[in-house]
Amino acid sequence: MATIGYIGEQLKEPEAPPVPSRLHDWLVTVDHKRLGIMYIATALFFFAVAGVLAALMRIQLAFPNGTFLPPQVFNRLFTMHGTTMVFLVGMPFFAGLANYLVPLMIGARDMAFPRLNAFGYWMFLFGGILLYFSYIAGEGLAGHGTAPDVGWFAYAPLTERAFSRGTSTDYWILSIIVSGIGSTSSAINVIATIVSMRCKGMTLALMPLFVWLMLVVSAMVVMVLPPLTAAQIMLLLDRYLGAHFFDTQAGGSAVLWQHFFWLFGHPEVYVLMLPGFACASEIIPVFSRKPIFGRAAMIGATIAIGILAVGVWAHHMFAVGMAPVSNIFFAAATMLVGVPTGIKIFNWVGTMYGGKLRFDTPMLFCVAFLFQFLIAGLTGVMMAAAPLDWQLTDSYFVVAHFHYVLLGGLLFTLFGAVYYWFPKATGRMLNETLGKWHFWLLVIGFHITFDTLHFAGILGMPRRIYTYAAGRGWEGLNLVASIGVIFQAAGVACLIWNIIHSVRKGALAGDDPWDAWTLEWATTSPPPEYNFVVLPEVRSSRPLWDLKHPEDPDWKYE
Amino acid sequence: MNLSRQVACLWCLSIAAASAEPVHPVGNIFDPQATPAESVYHLSILVISVCAAIFFVVAGLLTFTIVRFRRKTDDHDEPAQVYGSSRIEIAWTVIPILIVLVLTMATARVVSAIQGRRAEANALQVTVIGHQWWWEIRYGDLGIITANELHVPVSSAAKPAPTFLRLESADVAHSFWVPQLSGKTDLIPNHPNNMWIDPRQEGTFLGNCAEYCGMQHANMLLRVIVQSPAEFGKWVAAQKLNAALDSRADEGRETFLALSCISCHTVSGTSAAGTFGPDLSHMMSRETLGSGAIPNTPANLRAWVRDPQAIKPGNLMPNMQLNALELDEVVAYLSSLK
């Protein structure tokens, strides 16, 4: 683009700096937008890796008495798949979305602690690299090159020295501690930013729902990562310094590990899911052309989830042999936390009802999310009934349930978010046709695999088995489930190709391609480093709606 | 694992042949054959009905919405900007809470009924001890120790004969799951648990260890063999006897007792008193080897003794490096332990 200097003279466009210099800029950046993109790109990379691990497992399980993988390899695969998806995909997606969007949505120039932001990213990345380094350097029962094989929740005493010799389990412990430091840093930063850097006029009550949800998620991260870290340190003490916290052969308690782990682990799944709710709460209103239905109720429900979620952990332990009163308490609490979650679903539907729905790719993903998350929540209610959980826990039914939550729920909203905010981050639209291919392939594949696996659990198939005999009623179901993987992989391939292609050749987006209402759309795409030329001042929760509709602004009704 | 492939085909035939009674290999939780599983089944009908109703209402509304409120192609006006409705919010908060109350009460009733039952005075009590990757089964009152197969008498409303299980573990966490008989209960070291079953149908029920316990978790299968009182009595009598002293297997017995087999295995009435591995006193009365890894046939027995690692890699019985003569003799001896 030519610029005119003094009359008549055309100035040359400054040349792009050399590649090493540009790479260096990314390496040392503290700009929340760049760090957000780095978080999300890395999360997508680990997602592809963990997806390959899953595909390998489904090949092994497609037929009875499979010989594609030996048991030690399979056991490492499910451990690494789960650990990667939770800690190296789900958590960085939260951090990436929050770091990119929160300052923009609250009208700030950056996060409260930009260097802490960078520190968090690099800790996350190094933690991930440390986990996968175990494939090269870990020592275990199967000799050299053993990644952890104790399952992603690493129950004691299987993780004690006596049963997990070598260092593979230590890679699991240390990599999660390291990347957990990253997650905690992000959470602290998000809280500080939201509390202290909102633009003029934006009271807490007027913040976008996305920002509310990120605030609650961050508070949960700060609260629940410590029990996990504490338990892992106790396990290290057991393994190396002669402690016996979880060493049952010396009087320690295996159940204690489970309490510590699930005290973290259950709120963790809400930590994973709430950012998905955050994306849905922004996308659904825009593509319904209506404000979110019941804003106050949505905020209240979010806070209720944040509080109740820390009181239900032992529903992962119904089969452990707790007293009846404990089982009944946790059953009741678990069903109760389903109430605010259900309220959110009802409010999203209420937002769409009476609207003028546009089914662009972000909205397609959010509609599928609503159906799938509804089912996921209901299978969760089924398992909240403790006696029913005695049948369904540790079977493929619960595997199907949590994949419904995390793939059918979280990942669908995250993909919707990618299509929705990619134009803002890069200035170019993702291709809509490829987006629809991605969507339909993923929906079809997801349902082929995970609808089917519910029935394998109902017919008695336990989880984490590397093979099974014929004649148990599981063969056909497993073959069908494995075939679904092909469609899912094809769908994700469409996304990756779409991103690679559109980053350079996508249609130009402009500031506000979706006709949306929150502050990130009030600046250029991509935003300049300083985000806004002039920091905005707001009077309602939809500042751009007020600007576009001065005759009917939100602040008259809120 | 060519061996696994080969035996797979013989699998169902062998099970059917080994036991004259019906085999129940498919653990369908909706086909209960004992009271605990049945209580769970009845609760599940209620819970699933409620969940299904919620699904149809909400999914129906969502489907209606996406069809009815689709934007028409040239319509660029914004719809009425509705912010919410307190009345609706209260309604769809109160109704779910009421549903939660009902489901909690139903759940509490079943939890108490199943967990609250204590062993009656003369009831059969069995201790099941989980090991990495097999089940040790001890009938304390009857003085029987066996492995991987839990024999119990059949129960009926007219003549109830429940079996009470005490669940322990020698190493890591395992879980006892035979879906048609009961929900699962974990076997956790240092944390004994209790459960009970009262199977109503004779036959063999298959189950699996349901808590990941290491490399061969997949091959830690469980058999509950439900027998008529008469058959059960015969089985008990046979198990109580010391191991058979078949004179044709004398050489084999001498070889066996001289090798380090006895460090891990017990054969009653001999000097073999190891407790690390399964009790072999009546091993030929069992349907499988390796806790369900392969059917108990002469060829399979030979293959297992020659190299257990080829069949169940990672299991805690090492390849004993027997030469051909030792192998023949040991297999001959073991084959005599009916």
C-alpha cells in the first residue's frame, strides 16, 4: 500500500524484517495477543498428537484379540492421550482464549502482568515437552523409552516404586507440576486483569459473559491445582524419600490419593468446560441476533457451578467402598450441580428462540454443542445415581460420557470459537465451505464412535483394556467405533488445511465481519499492538449494539 | 501373538464344552440375575426415564427453534431484543431441583439396601484377594483356597443362599465386576470392602477386573460359577481334598517339587507351599489358565508352562527355561491335579 508523504512523493512500504528477527519477536513477546495465538497453536498441535494416539488405540481395539499393539504400548497410549488432552490441550485453550480476548473485551491494552503471561506459556510448553521426552528417556517396566503407563489419574499404589519402577511415572508427575505452574500463572493474571483493568463504565455486572466465565474458571484453577500439586509432591516423597503417604504396604492409603486427585480432578473438568461455555455465550447471541437470555441467571449459574463443583469429587469414587451416607451425599451434590448447568442450556435455547438464526460455521458448532452437551449432562445424571454408577463407572459408558462432554461439548465450542475469532486475530476469514466439511465430518464421526461406546459399557466392557476376547458382545460395537475415527480425522484435517490456507489467502475480514457487539470488534483485525487507539467507554454489556442502534440501546433496559 | 489368534477361535467352543451349564459371557447390566444387579436395574429404569423425558423436551424445543427461527434470506432486520424472564428462570430452576430431590431419594433407598446388608449367621462367606492379574479366592469356613473361579450355590426367593464377599488386595487397586450379578466394588490394598451376590440362575458368569492395575489388566478375567446346592456340595468336597497323588505322575511330581515352582505355588499335601501365585491343588478343575487368558486344555497348559510370557506378556510368572524333559514331566504332573 503506498503512502503519500509531502505533496507528490510516494513513500516505499518498509520491508518486512528478516525471518530470524520476526521469530525472535515471537520468542520474547509479552503481547497478550501473540501469547494467546501461541497458546492456541500449541494446543492444536498437542490435540493432533493426542488424536493420533487415540487413533492407534482404536485400531488395536477394532478387532478382538488385537495384535496391532502390545499391552505396554497400549497402556502408555491411553495414559498419554488423557494426560495430553487434559493438561496440554484443554488448559492451554483456556489460557489462550482468556489471554487473547479478555483485555480486548474489557477495553484494556494488555493483561495486568504481561511478563507473567509469557512465563506461563513457556512453562506450559516445557511441561509438555518434558512429558513427551519420556518416550525417549523414561525408564520403566518395559525398559528404555517408557512413557508413563499408569493412566491419566495415576492411582496409587500402582504409581509407587514397587509397581512402577524406573522414571516413567516421575515424568508424569514433573511435567504436570511444571505446566500446572503455567496454568496457575495464567489464572492469577486473568483475575488481576479483570478486577483492575476494566474500561470506564464497565462494572462487573456489565462485563461480557465470556469475561465472567473466565473469571470463575481462573478462581477455580487457583483453588484446585494445589491439591493436585500437593498429592504429586507426596507421591514424589513416597517414591524417593521413603515416605508412605500412599504406600499401602507400609500402612499408607490408596484412597487418600483418590481424594486428593479428584478434589482437583472434578473441578478440573469444569475448568476445561467453562471456557467452552464462554465461547458459546458469545457466539450464540450474535448468530441469533438477540442478547443472551437471562444474563443475570447465567452469571449466577456460573458462580453456582464454581462453588458446587468443588463439592462433588467423590462421585469418581462410588465403587471405592465409602460409607452409604457419603455415597448418598455425593450423589445428591452431583445431581445438584447439574441444575445450574441445565439452566445454562435452557438460557442458550431461550436466546435462540425468537431470534433470526444464521447458521455460519461458528453457529453450527454451537448448535451441535447444545445437543451433545445435553446428552452428556444427562448421562452424567445417570451416573450421579450411585448404584447405577456401580455398574457404569470404569466401563466404556463413562468413557463415552466424558468424551461427549469434552469432545462433543468443549471441542465443538472451541472449534466454533476458532472460526469466530480467527478473522479478528489474523484479519482473514476461514473458508466457509471447508468449515462446513469440517463440521459435518466431525459430527458424523463423533456420533459413530461415541454413541456406540455407550453400549459397550452397558454390555460390561471395562475401560483401559488393551484387548478383549470374542463372544462378549463387544466386537461389532468396537469395530463401528473405530470406523468413526476416520471421519473425525478427516474433519480435523479440513480445519488444519483451512487454517494454513486462510492465514495467507483468506478473504479479508475487516473490523467486524459478524456484526457483533463486544469490544474486540471495535478495533481493527488484527488489532494493533496497543489494542485501541482510544480506550473505550461503555454503558451496557453490548457497547457496539448501542453504537449501531442509538434509537434502541441496551442501557435503557439493563 | 499368534498363539492368541489361534486359541481365539476355540474360545467359545471351549467354554461351552468345559461347562455343561449355560455360559453368560455377555455382561448386560439390563439383564440382572441377582438382587443387587436387579435393584440397580430398577433404579436405572426410573433415572433413564427421567433423563429421556428431559432430553425429548429440551432437544425437541431446540429442534423446533432451529427450524422455526431460521433467518429468511433477505431479512436483515433485527428481531425483538428480549433480555429474559424471571418467571421462566424460576420455573426452570425449581423443576430441576424437584427432580433432583426425587432421584436422590430413590438413590438413597437403593444405596442403603445394597450396602446395608450384613452377612447372616450361616451365610457363605468368601474372601477374594486381588493380585496382579489373578484372583485368589478363599473359603475360610470351608478351608478351600482356589483361584480365578468363584463357585457359589444358586439362590432363589424360596431358598435364599446369598454369598458375602470380603474384597482385599495384595498389591494395587482392582475391581470386582460381574455385571449381571452386581455393580462393581473395588479391591483396594489396606482397605477391605464388602459386597454380596445371590445369583438366581445356574451357569458361568464372566466378569473383568474393572480398575486398571497394570500391564495385564485386560486379561484379569473373572468367572462366577453358580451351581445347584448338590453340585456345589460336590465341588466343595472335591476341593477340600488334598491334591491328587496319581502314581503315573510320580516323576513329574518329583521334578515339580525340585524346581522353584514351589516358591510361588501351593499344592496341598506336598511341600509346595508358595503363596505368590495361584494355588494349583485342583487346577485341572478350572476352565482357564492365566485367569481367563486361555482355555485350560492340554496343549494350552503345555504352552503356558513352556513360556507364560508368550501368552500373557508381563505377567509375574517368568519363563522357567525348562528343558524338554522337565516340561513333559511338569505338564504331566499338573494335568493330574484334578
